[in-house]
Amino acid sequence: MTTVRTATMAGLVLMLGACVQVQAPERPIEINLNVNVRQEVLLRLERDAEAIIEENPELFPQ
């Protein structure tokens, strides 16, 4: 009885598998990566500005 049940289940799986269609989407998949690099850029700019001020104190009087 178990063999008949297994064969029946295998047949159903094969029949259902034939009904499934795999199709590529019409539009490409879009992955939006919003990366925040603002802090690093500001830090570099601040370090560069400090170096310029230290090298040329006459340009930036206090």
C-alpha cells in the first residue's frame, strides 16, 4: 500500500511540476543602495581645511 501511495504522490508532483512556468521579468530588477558617505567626506574636508589653515595662518586671521 505504501508503494502505491508513493507512486501516486510522485505522479501528482510530476503533473504539477509541468504546470509551473518560469519567466524572466519584463523590466530589469532594480536594487537601490543608498549609502551614506557624508560623514567621511566631511571629516576629510575638515582635516584638509585644518591643514591649510595651519600652513597659511595669514590667509585666515582670527
